[in-house]
Amino acid sequence: MPNAQLLLYLIPIVGFFPSLWTLYRGQGSREQLTVSRLSITLALTWLLGYLLLSTGATTSDFFSLRLFILNSFLTSGYFVVSVWLILRLTKGKSGRLPGFSTLAERVFGKYLS
């Protein structure tokens, strides 16, 4: 069973705050810092996409339904990816995503930790 903190970091929306706290303190194992960066990157990407799609849906007359549907797909995808990562960690596998993990390392590796 992996560290319970790693699973906490990957809980959608809620895991953002302990992840941010871990990176802010800069303490923790290398795996904790990596999963924290990934969790923050996923949450901020989802939040940015959610806000942009919601704003577009409320200001558009023609595309509003399509943008709301895209918004629901984005939110569902965020939750599915988070649950998939949690299941991977419980099986003892790596908690990395090819595109997002490298982005998280580049962006948050400089500024946090």
C-alpha cells in the first residue's frame, strides 16, 4: 500500500490544498513532491479550462450548449484521470502522466520546492 499522503494529493479538487502545502514547505520525499506537482498541475489545468468554457458558454448564444458539454467532458476527464492515478498508486505503479508530469516539473519545479 502506498503512502496515504500520495492518495490524498490525488483526490480531485480537495487534494490541491495538501499538495500546495507540501510544495510550499519543500519537505517530503521525492515521490511526494512529484505527485504534489502533478496534482496541482491537473487541478489548475482543469480550473482554467472550466472557467474559460463556462465564460464562453454564458457569453455565446450559438455555442453555449456545446461549450457546456465540453465543460462536462473536461470535468469528467479530470475526475477519471485522478481516480486512475489513485488506482495506479494502490497497485504500486508510478503516479506519472507523460505530458503533465514533465509540464509540472518544468513549471512548478522552478517556483515551488
